[in-house]
Amino acid sequence: MSSLLEPELIEVMEHSNSDSEDNQAALSAQEKEEIDQEATHYQQRFPVGLEALRIVQKHRGWISDETIQAISDYLDIPVAELESVATYFQLIFRQPVGKEVIYLCKSSSCWIMGCDHLQKTISDRLMIKPGETSEDGIFTLLETPCLGDCDKAPVLMLGEEMHRNLDENSINALIDKKKKYYADKSSD
Amino acid sequence: MLTNPLTKNIGQDNVAADINRYMDNDGYRGWRKAHSMAPDDIIELVKDGGLRGRGGAGFNTGLKWSFVPRGEDSPKQKYVICNADEMEPGAFKDRLLMERDPHLLIEGMAITAYAIGASQAYIFIRGEYHLAASRLEQAIVEAKQQKMLGTNIFDSSFSLDIYVHRSAGNYICGEETALLNALEGKRAIPRAKPPFPQVSGLWGKPTVVNNVETLCNIPHLVNLGVEWYKNLGLGEDAGSKIFGVSGKVKNPGAWELPMGTPIREIIEKHAGGMKDGLQLKGLLPGGGSTDFLSTDHLDLPMDYDVIGKAGSRMGTGTITVLDDKTCPVGLVLNLTQFFARESCGWCTPCRDGLPWAVKILERIESGNGSTEDLELLKEQCERIAPGHTFCALAPGAAEPIQSALVLFEQDFINHVTMGACPYHSISTTTPLTKHP
């Protein structure tokens, strides 16, 4: 069981992500283009900050100090302002996360329908508690506020995809599918 | 007579109506009609229609709009914001409307912007609603192509751009002044009111913030008129509403029904009643921040003031049912954990008071509570009551606690006297976790 707070893991994650562009300070042309597009929606600079954090995180998985500096340089927003926003919002990650983030809904309807049992299934299977990343670096488990699909509870969001009316079997099938995907990918 | 204006384009399949289908089905007629009217007349019409805010507060929408300064000497720049930050525990109506009929929301926003004289509008959508956000973005592109949005709409001097702003989590963003700070690129901390957003909102300019479902009511209200709209409701309140039921019922779901539909009809007829072997024990009428109602309240109509007089709030109108095999203390603990985690930390009674309430509830649920804890919990609800904090998060969090202490008093006492949870539910004492 490895906590996100353990520096060893962060090292592992940084290493495992180094083949992509993660943690390279400078923004890529693609990132800049997407940020510029969002910037046309606002007459001010500041609101573009959160959009930029969101966009860059989409490409890099998480927001490092270097990334904040790069966005700060590009948008001319003070680092402290960006940092205050980045640490505030739940969907901006200031630490590395797995390749797949599991957002498990823990709100009232899902609780009534047994989300604690689902969490136990996930935690036992992947040996992680909420807030932690599995040792293989694939999964991060997060508890999330109500996902607004309460009539299909219990639910979770995997990446951007909703999974509804879950039980132990469907959760295990979902994890199997993802594990197989990454196993196939690494053997290619 | 049209009785389902909000869902008439929503079928069984999970697809959004494109603009052609939307327009073939009378879409954008309300917008055309509104554009031929004087803005003040639209505000009067919406006020007379009796449309009340569907986000939960139930404030008269036209009246809300009327507080925006108008006339030559008013600020030139005004904003309309759609609050699409649906995150209330147990609420699942705005997702449905945005994913399945995005043009209805766009049309409602266009009329609202025209009525208050705004040339820019934002849809503030929670970051988790990926499908809804992309469908709305697609709908905006289509509406621009058909010249329903953009510059010089209908060859007039009126121009309007609508943008989708994807937020990044946090329940507090649904509070309208916290939303404004978030949209301005700051931490989402509530502002003091007054000044109200209608006078000084986004970047200090007059701003109207309306819920998704509220805005979806506008097109047909304008198109078909006040009389038709009022007649949709069965009782005091006008119009129709998305009501929903979640929890252990046979057929959980959401349905568009007349305002004033009795709770019993929603739960028993539409949701099919409780699952076999379970009894209804209580219900949250409109999300996690509303007071529990008991089985004595089943024949009440879902009207704002009726539910208010019964000691709760209609809130979002999406009902969460509590059955007799689920622990009420566990449910209240789950809700309080949610509010404690979602507190923005700005006001002490909320930041410190809610985790304290969580600790007390954890003690009781795990069988380590005392009778003093029950008293302490009651006092705690008073400390986070309205007036002690900037916004309504903490007072909202107190609602399920204080009502559960009354309605399910025996359950709380049983936990204390038995020294265990009589329902043997799985441990609910998961500690609050920090996001990475």
C-alpha cells in the first residue's frame, strides 16, 4: 500500500511519466493553442488560469511546480494566484495520479445503495485507500461529491466515463478490462 | 395542450436533439417571440408566470431579473450565468436536461440575456459533466450557424455569445457568489450580500445567475404565455418540474410532472414504491441539504411553500428515500461528511463546526456515543444556523441533522443504549480524505 504522500512513490511516478512530456516546464504548442482558444472567452486574464491548469493537466496528468511556473510565465498571472486556485479545486491534482482516476461517488444515494461495499471491493483488489495510487501506477481512487446519476446508484466515473448500477462483479470486470489494456499496451 | 415542455424532446435513447430536430419541434420560437418584445415586457411576463428558481431557493425568477439596473445610465456590460454546478447529494435533474436537450437551455439563456441586456453569457458547468459540456458546446456551434447566437441576431443590434466554463470540482461553486469568484479565476469563496449579483456580480457588473432547469422553463413560458404556464401546476406553484426519486425504490428515475404533484404519487406511482420487503421510513424532498420529512407528509403536494411549512424545503425536487433497513444515523453521517469536506473553509462555524459534527456522529454510529452527544449535536446545529456564516452551506448541512434528531430520535437513542449500530451497516467511518 503506497500513499501519495510518500516521496518514493512520487519519484516512481515521475520516472514512469518521463517518457511523455510530463514535468517538462515549457508549455507545448498544442497546450498553448488550447489555452489561447479558451482565452477568447474572457476579457480578463485571470479566469484563463483555471482553464490553463485544466488543459495542461489533461496532457500531463497532474500539475507540478514547474508547470505552474510555465503557466504563470505564459499568462502573466502570479504563481501564488495560480497556486491558490490549483490547491483549491478538487479536480486539479498537485501530486501525480495514476493513469486512470476512479472517482467513486460517496454521496447519499450511492451510500444507501452500497457504495461503501464498492469502495471495499476496489480497495481490497487494488490495495489502495481513497486518495492513493496502486503500486503499478495505473489506478488512483478518489471519493467524489455526488455525480448526479442518483437513480442509477451506485455509480463511479472512470476518467471521463460514467459507470452505473454497479456491483462487485461489474467493478471487478471494469478493473480487469483496464488492467488488460495496460498489460497489452506495455507488451506491444 | 403541451404538458411536458421540459422533456418533450427527450426520448429513450441517450442522444441530444440536434438543432434541426429541435427547431422542427417549435424550438427557438420563444426566442423569436421574445426578440419582438420589449425587454421589460419579458421580465414582467416571467414575473407574472410565477416561475420560481429551480436550483432550490424558489425565488421568483422575473423578480430576480428585475433587480438588474436598466436604462441609459446603467452599466453597458451585463452577464447571464447558467449555474450548471449540480452537485447536491441526491440531485440528478440538470444533467438530464443538458445532456439530452441542450438547445432548450441555450434558448432560455438567449431570452434571459435579451431581457436584461447582456451580450455575454457563461454556462458554469461542473468539471465532471464531460458529456453535458461537450453537447452544450456543440449546440452553441449549431445555434451560431443558424444565427440564433452571435452578432446582430435576427438582423437587430442585439448580439450574444455563450461560453461553456468547465469548473474543477467543489460543491461550494454552486453558491452563486462563490461561483462568481470561481468564474473570475479565484478560489470559490462566497461573497457578502449585499451587493447582490444583479447589481454587482461578475467583474462587478450586473449579473443574473439562474439554475439550468429554471432557464429551461423560459422558452415555453414566453412562447405559450402566462395562462398556459400557470395551468401546468396543480396547486400554488406554476409550471412543471423534473421530480426524481433515488434510494431503494423499484423504479428510481426522473420525470417531468406538474408542480404540486403529491409526494406519494411521485414515490408510489412513478418510482414504483419501495423494493419488496422494505418500508419507507423518511425522505429528503430535495437533496442532501433539506430537512427529512416523514411518512406523515406523503400526501403533501410538491410546492415550495407547502414543503416549507412542513419544515423542510423542496430544494431540487429530487427525492432521496430512506428505507427501514438503512441506518438513519449512518445516512446523516454520510451527508455531514460530505458537507464537512465541501466546506470552503472561509467561515469558522462551517470549517470547524462541521468536522466536529462528523466526529460526534461517528461516535454515535460506532456505538461509542453518549446521551450528551445527542445534546451536543443539537447545539452544534444551532451554532451553524443561518446568520453565522456567509453562505448557506453550513445551515443546509444542519437541516438533515436537526430533522433526523427529531424524526429518528429513537434510532439515535438505540445507538447509544446498545453501544452499537442496530442496523449492522458497513462501517461508515471512513476518514475525510484529501484530494491529491
